Amino acid sequence: MPQPKKDTPLRSDAQRNRERILQVAMVELTLRADVPLSEIAKKARVGQGTIYRNFPHREALVLELYRHEMQQVSEAATGLLATRAPEQALREWMDRLAGFAMAKAGLANAIRLVTGAPPGPPAKPGPTPMMDAAKILLRTNEEAGTIRPGVTPDDFFLAIAGLWQIDPREDWQPRATRLLDIVMDGLRAGAPGRRPDHR
């Protein structure tokens, strides 16, 4: 009978270890694509066995890191819509997307290293959780009359493609904010809920 009680903390410990590995790996792999897994284990304060139990090889860690980052941003859309007005939720989500774009740019070398992908701009997003999140945010804003009607996730990602041209090693936030403000102004133009006040 005491066995189930013992299992629960182990599971939560294992989950915490996994999250710590991902946090450390995000920083280390962004700085240096070929950082040894032993160094990531040391900085995450876990044994090498723990790393290999979670991620049997470097490719598994790098691709899980990318998937994890993308999932975090995608899931943020629902949380923002639950706590913000649609327009504010969309704009805040765009900021999170900028952070993801910079992380992806920093991870690009590590991704190329493990997948053998050629250098170059990222492929257009496919039917991913990110596209689904954009679709929900755009639809909610369209229904609220805060953006122009008919904007698709494809349109949206094409409009913000400039994010991937920003160098993440520079002071990227002011440039990303300016770009996203311009995109947001474009989305608002022609929105039915934005009628001029003639009083």
C-alpha cells in the first residue's frame, strides 16, 4: 500500500528534472550548438543517466526543445484569451511569438547540426499547434470586430516573417516590438469595430 505514495514524488521529481534539463539546454544550445550533453547535465544538476533516460541522444533533446518551446507559445493563446480582451491577447501573443522566433534562431545551428538541414530561412509553418493558436486568436478578434475580416493564419505568418530576419544576438526587442506594432496596425485597418467618432 505505501508503494503508490512513493511513486508520486518520483514522478514529480522526474518531471522537474526534465523541465530543468530543457531550461538549461535552451540556454546552452543557443550559445553553442555543439555543447556536450555532459555539460548540460552538470548545469541542470542531474546525472548523465537522467539526461539519457529522458533524451537518448542529442537529436532527441534538440527536437524536443524546439517542440516544447513551440507548444508553450501555442498554449499561451488560450490563457491570454481567457484573461485579456481579444485585441490585447493577440498583441501579447505576438510578443511571445517574437521570443520564440529569437529562440528558434538561436537554436537553428543546433537543429541543423542534428538534422543535417541546409542553412537558410525557416520553412513556412505547417498545420502545427502554432497555426491553430493563430487561427483561434484571429477568429476571436474578427468576431469582436477588432481586426479586418478574412485574415488567415497564412496571411498572419507571412506578415510577421520579418521577425526571422532580426539578429537574436543584438538588442532585438525594440525592433521586434516596432515590427509587430506595424503588423497590428495593419490588422486593425478596416476592422468593423473601428468606426471613427464623429462627435
